[in-house]
Amino acid sequence: MRSRTKASTSEKAASPRKAAVAKLVPAPQANGDDEAEEKQRGGGVQSLGRAFSILEEVARHREGIGLAELSKLVGLHNSTTFHLAKTLVSLGYLRQEKDNKRYRIGRPLFALAASALDEIEMVNVATPVLEELSRQTSESSHFAVRMGDAVIVIARTSGPGAFQLTDRVGVVRPAHCTALGKIILASLRPEQLKRFLDHAELKPSTPKSITDAGVLMREIAEVQRTGVAFDDGEFNPEVRCVAVPVTDFTGQVIGALGISGPIWRLSNQALHASAQVVQAAAGRLSAEFGAKGAAHKALTQKV
């Protein structure tokens, strides 16, 4: 009697996701019949194969896809496609729009793909783009990502010109007074930016550093409007920088790409002129991460 009570409790506690998975992969029969078990396992593999075909086809249609067209493309009956898609929706890997019933990719798939883009892979992808950017501008190039209230440079290259900056990979920089950091701040949702301003210390690094929250908000609004951030001696009095956003396949900002150079070589005019070259490089890097369209547009899509 006790063992039956435990089993009943366990069944009630089973998660909806596990139940949905069970529909995709039927459990093997427990009667010891190897032939029946092998047949059941084969059915599970077939269901998984069909489910992945549906996921892949939906992913190809960024505007969404209806049931009839989806069924035709994957070569399944409408009822079979419907039941598999319904299970994938219950798992979160697909979502169905209420107004037109079209299927689209769900957030868990984005999370799985994003987790594969770890820092090592990001560095490997970014480095060739940085090297080309440094050759084009003759300045040091950097790729940085968010780290709490700061940014960390995870990849950098030096240009062919003399007197290159010597910042090492892994260096942490404040967000409020660097071009790279301003790009990251501009990509935050309003509530995230408010939390940053509420507890971050806007310490000055140079006399040009922004230390007033209101001034910083106006600066960030301008970065959101233009998609470009500048640092005119705000972190290092002898250095100027320009940075732009880099996006991934979700259209959200995952980092910032920029160049830095000494003020005697990189005038304000040259800095602004370099913005288009940096944006083009960011576009190439964003494309490597699966993004579509211009990178700076993502500043309107908060992370």
C-alpha cells in the first residue's frame, strides 16, 4: 500500500514538459519482448526525426508558417504535423501566433543556440574581423561583452601603425565612460538601465568622464538614435574610441565592436569618419553570429 501511494504522488508531480516529451518518444514496453521494444524505439526515433524536421522548417520561415504549408514541406499529413507541433508548442520550442495561427521558433531554442556561443567560439569568430578592421583603420580593434555593470574586452588586435594601444584581452572597463560600454548600456531595457543608474558609481576616470546620470541618459539616447558611441578622452585622456553594436541571430546585442587610437593621430574628424568602417565590420561579425540586417537597428530591441 505504501509503495502504491508513493507511485501515485510521483505521477502527480510529473512535469508537463516530461509528459510532452513522452508523447514524442514513447517509452519501451516492459514485457521483455525485445522485438516489441525495438519496434517501439524505432517509432520514437521516427517521431524525433519528424519533430526536428518541423523545427528546421519553421526556423527557415522567419515570418512564421501555417499548418498546411508546414505539412506539405515536411511531407506529413496535417493531423500528424498538428500533433507534433502541438507537443513542441507545449515544450516551448515552437510558439503559435494567436491571430493567424502561424508557427514560429520559441525562446528555448534561442537559449540553446546562445549557450553554444561561448566566449572561446566568439573570440574565434571575432578575431578575423578585428584583424581586417585594424588593417583598414591602422588602429587597435576591440570586441567586448557585458560583465555586470562593466564591459570586458574578450578579443583585440593591433593595427599596423606605430604607437598601438597595449590593452590586454580580459581587461575590464567601466561602461559609463567608454564607447564600448555605452553601446552595451544603450542595448539595455529601460528597467535594466534604471537599475544600473540606481547603484552604479559613475566615477570619473578623466576630467571628460560623464559622472551625471542625466547627462549619461542623454548620451545613451543619442547612441540609441545613431547606433554609434564615442569616447573622446573620457577613460584615457590620450585616447579616442568609436564603437557600434554586434548582434546575434535573435537580433539582440551581444557585444560591442570598436577601434581606439591616440588623440594626436585619431582626430575627432577621423574618429567620426571611421564610424562607417566600424559599422561595416560589425555587420560582418553580426552576420557570422546569424544576424540579419544592420547591427545598429538592434539598439531598439532591448535585451
